[in-house]
Amino acid sequence: MNVIEGGVTAAAGFEAAGVEAGIKYKNRKDMSLLYSRVPCRAAGVFTGNVVKAAPVLWDREIVAHSPYAQAVVVNAGIANACTGKQGYDCCRQTAKKAAEELNIPEDAVLVASTGVIGWQLPVNKIEAGVEKLVKEKAHTREAGQAAVEAMMTTDTKPKQAAVEIEIDGKTVTVGGMCKGSGMIHPNMCTMLGFITTDLAISKELLQEALREDVQDTFNMISVDGDTSTNDTLVVLANGLAGNAEITEKNADYDKFREALHYIDETLAKMMAGDGEGATALFETKVIHAATKEEARILCKSVVCSSLTKAMIYGHDANVGRIMCALGYAGVDFDPEQVDLFCESDENRMQICKDGMLTDYDEEEATKILSAPEVRVIVDMHRGEAQAAAWGCDLTHEYVNINADYRS
Amino acid sequence: MNVIEGGVTAAAGFEAAGVEAGIKYKNRKDMSLLYSRVPCRAAGVFTGNVVKAAPVLWDREIVAHSPYAQAVVVNAGIANACTGKQGYDCCRQTAKKAAEELNIPEDAVLVASTGVIGWQLPVNKIEAGVEKLVKEKAHTREAGQAAVEAMMTTDTKPKQAAVEIEIDGKTVTVGGMCKGSGMIHPNMCTMLGFITTDLAISKELLQEALREDVQDTFNMISVDGDTSTNDTLVVLANGLAGNAEITEKNADYDKFREALHYIDETLAKMMAGDGEGATALFETKVIHAATKEEARILCKSVVCSSLTKAMIYGHDANVGRIMCALGYAGVDFDPEQVDLFCESDENRMQICKDGMLTDYDEEEATKILSAPEVRVIVDMHRGEAQAAAWGCDLTHEYVNINADYRS
């Protein structure tokens, strides 16, 4: 597997664009298009929130019932959630306009929105945006960059990744982009994420690969514990790599799974590290848990705790808060068997042994916890399972951003 | 029911004290004593966290197996959690010292701690503190005030309440005090709370009344979603009011339940409103839910959401965040049936009808959300059940306090 530059336009046949449409933001790109020159198999996972945004309702239908998908239209600024029938009609009008401009069927167009909940989208601006997007779309790295930038809301960095693998003697590319910074606690998937590949694979296996992989990637991050109404992750596979279509779980499938996992994990970690107001990526890894599910629950509890997040911001190795967050996770364990370590890329230190503080050097611990990527390792001494979760610190800037988001 | 001044020393026969013991804080009271002149029936509820502080382990034993209790020794500054056998031995030594000084059995002494997790308590300072406490204890309002002040950590206000009721022709008093500001998301009870009454009542009914009542009071508040290792709520009943002992659920029991509920709810709301860094008490009331349990889950999800808490701090009526928090609570409902109102003591306004924003006046909404006590009313239109939960806003000061708690 080779990591390469770029994102959604890395794979053969995929074009993208990002333009200014003036939906809510001024003087910045706020609409994106993703397009494949040929029809794609599509798979998707969507928010577990019962309050689902209109585009989520639209896309679920397309992924489940359309023979194929070929384009995605995204806007930032307004979420098109809690917008009733008018909101759903707007999805249809957006798809209709894109279908006309791209000369593809309406039910091959996915839509996605992120931003303020409760406001209606200005349909005329969306339609004008679609016209511009179709004119500008291109199979270039720059076009991919424009698309990912146009999706950003409180994100401070565009998030994309791409890899190449070899399957059936052909070079297969998998690339992706995502946005997400606040209201991030995915349940089924992430905020908005789009993955493209020129692999030929059956729709069933594509869906299965995606559903399985989000459990260890996008579902293991949290910025604020709030599961959004708009969470959407879609993968499009257009088959242009020319490999014999993958229809069973063979070695080729495993290679693809590995590439997909790399993209998913990379994007998920980028999202956690760019959480609203974050100054650090905060990883918790639970090892030697009794079961995988237990490991997931425990490490997610630590990265979701307001008190551990504030502790990371303060560079303070407060063992008690970590033990406390493990303790209320809902797993029944013996605290006196737990060991804790804190770790940066340069250093590692044991801060808790058998559930009690070690005699660690506070200054050294503070140094470790001041790194831009900080890990807490939890050794449960109960079995062989492990899992990791990613979050960020809780900062003054998070409060700034969210005390007055809509203005 | 008459609301009266005071707290734990309001009921007949109860004495208290608060002194400087230099456990961790300097130049302030940090140890409290609560004492009854005669033996008490004791009931208690304790943290659901599997990482339980030593005093929680000690008190559970006393409440379950001792024939009676007669004193409580509390320290602030160090939690005595994650302290292993040494921590438990410290509880025993504290109880032994108090028993000697008060001339009561060791197993009639409860202990409680709050503060930093992981550090060992200085036993000699605790013992010296107990000596001072016993010398200073008194059945006065001032002594009760000293006891509640000495329990405070990041609390900005002492929290106490008392009421009088008439039972069996006798005046019965119920009073209480509590502390709690951070790591507040009680699961079985609150941070540290102590309730005293001169009522004569069977141990079984006392325990049942307490267990039932916390479900609608202390278990319905949250400051930061973190369930502490030390949560303890104990009620002591010494029978000095002289009523015939309550041994069944009759009208007298109901009167006591009402008084206990008043004390529990008052203290719980005081705790939520004095959450770390809070500028407002944030109440969410869910009405017309299908079941009581559903109502509890929904309103707790709203007061626990970082995004709604930041919204209250910003005085911003962001309907989408409230709908979102309801949506991920784990209750399956139709968003298009939900109505939302925001409310202060002076004003009330509908901000959402049938799951969509009303055409409300933003300026007026901001005015409502700028009050020191803010309510969101959620009408589910599903049935007859209702519940309320209490929290506070998420502020810069919360981050300040928790980025560097231990120094």
C-alpha cells in the first residue's frame, strides 16, 4: 500500500469542484461537487440520530434503491435539518438540477449538507451553485482540494487522504475527504465523508466493508459527545481500475479493506485532532481487555470525558480522572488490576500501576502531555482484545466557538 | 410543610462542626463533623462508578450491616480514591478516632471524602482534625454552616436546606447539606450529601424513600457528565421528634416523602446551578412523554449536551442543538411532533412547532436565555409522563478550573 497525494480525485474517472455559492458564508467556497465519469456502486452509513436531516433521508433512499450513483452535491452553512417537507423537496430539486446539468438520472445524485439546523436552504442559490460546479469540475488534485475546502465549517484544516494498492495486476486507488469539527460523536459514521475508488467490487461487499470499518474508525472519535443530525459517509466505486470485480471475501478484498481502513482511520483522526478549539489529538488505547466491545466502550469513555479533555488542555496527568472515566463506562472490572501509561511520539511513562498512582515525575508527564498528539494507554489485564478511540482537548476556544455559533 | 432556615443541625439532637485541618487547602475549613446525640437509622445511596473511593466502600458496609450510625466525618481536598488498602485503612483509623472521641462504636461512624483522586490522606492530620471537630461540635445554625462550608471544593456557595412538617402531632424537621460542582453526573446519588431528621422511621422505609427520591432529584442533574468515584448521599433519622415510628407506607410516610423530596430537589438544583464555572441554572422539562423513563432520558440528554450548554452560555436559542440532543438520546420518536419552548421566571416563548422553527423574535429569546434560571420545555405529544433535569452552562471558567485543578 502506497500513501499518495490527493483525495477524492486520486482514483481514475473522478472529478470534483468547489465554488462560492453564497449559501450562508460570504467570500469563500461553500458548495462542492463530486462526480464520476461512469456510474458507481454506492455504499453509505448514516447518523443514528432519530432527528435526521433531509439529505440523510434522501441519500439513504439512493444508496438502498438506486441501481447506481454518479454524483454528490454538498453545501456548507445550512444543515437542512428540522426543515420538514420543504427541506426534502430542496434535496430533490438539487438532485434534479445536477442531473440535468450532468446528463445523468436524478436518482444517481446524492446530496449532503452541514451547518445551522432549522433554517431552509435558498434553492435558487443552490441551483446556481450547481451550474458553476458542473462547469468547473475537473479530474485534478486542485479540484479535489477545492471540493474539500468548500465543505468546511468550523474546521481549520481540509482533510483528505489517498492510497494506491495493487489488485488483480491493476493499480487501484482509494481516496477520501471529510469535514467535521463540532457536533462530532458519530454513531454509524462521521459528519460528512466521501470516499472514491476505481475498484470493481460488488455493492454488497462495498457496503459490508464500509459498515465494518466505521466501527473501528469514525465511530471511535468524539469531539463533544453530540451525534449530529447530518452524519453521512458514502463510498463510490466506479470500476475503472479494470480489475475483475470482487464478489467474495478473498485476498483482494482484504487488500481493499486494508486500504479503506487506512483512509477511514486517517480521516477520522484528522477530524478528532481538528475538533473545535482543539490544540491536541487525544488518543486512548485500551489493551488486554476481555472483549473488543469492552475495549471500545472503555476507550471511548475516556476520550469523551469533559474532565480528561480539560486535563489534556492543561497538560496535567490527572490519573484520577482517567480511572473515573473508565469506572463509569459501564464495564464491570477490578480497578486494582489497571495500569495506565501516557505517551507522546518521543516518550512513554507509567502513571498508574494496579489502580494506584506510580511515583512518576510530574514535570516529565506534563512534557509528554504537551505534545500535539497525546496517547493514554490503558492495560486492563483481562484478556487479548484491544481498541483505540480519538478525541481532542476541551479548550476556551471550544466555548468561544459554541457560545455563539450562528452569528 | 414549612421551609425554615438552616440545614443539618435543624432537626433535634443533631450537632455539627467545621474546622481547619490542613489536609490540602490552606487557611480554610476542610473537615466537617455531623453527630447525633442518640443513635440513628441510616440509609444511603452510593456511586455507580466501578472505581469506588475507599469511604464509599466503608460507608456501604456501615449502612448495610451496622445496627445504627451516629456520626459522619468529612474531609475536602483529597478524595481517598484509587488508594488501595492504605486508603481503606485510613477510613478505619478515622472512624476509630471519632469513635474514641465521641464514645460511640467504630461501626457507627461514616466517613466521606472529596477532592483529588489518587493521593493518600495524611492520617495524622485527619486524627488531629477529628479532635478539633469533636471539641467544637454544637447544635446551632452556625455549626451547620461551618460544616457545609468545610466540605466545599470548587463550589462557590454552601448548599443547605431545611423544612418542618407535622407527623403524629409532633413537629418533625428534615434538613440537609451537600457539596458538588465538578465531576457531577450522579448515578445512584450525588457528590456528597447528608440529610438529617428527627423522625422515627424504620430503616427499610428510610432506605426505600431515599432510593426512590434520588431518581427524580440527584440522578437528574449533570454538570459535566462525569460520574464521580465518591458520590455519597446519606440520611440519618434519630427519632427524637417523638412520633410513633413509621413502619408502613401511610399518610405520615407520604408527608415525610414530600419533605425529603423538597430537600433533595432543592439541594440538587443548588448543585447544578453552582456547577463549575456556571453562570446559569439550566432546566429541561419534558412533558407528554410516553413513559416516565423516556421523559427522564430525553431531558437528561439535553442538559448533558456540550452544545446546548454552550448555547445557554451564549444566550442563543439554537433550536437545532436541542432537537439534536433529543434525537440521539436513544428514544425512538417522530421529530415532527415535537414542540419546544424557552422560559425564564418572567417570560415564555415557543421556539419550535412540529419539529420546525417558529418565527420567533431572536432578541426576545436571547433576553429569556440571559436569565440566571433558564428552562427549556419539550412537549413530545406522546403521552402523559413528564420529568425534569437540571444542569448548567458550559463556560470559559469551567475550562479554567479543570485545565489545572490539582495546583
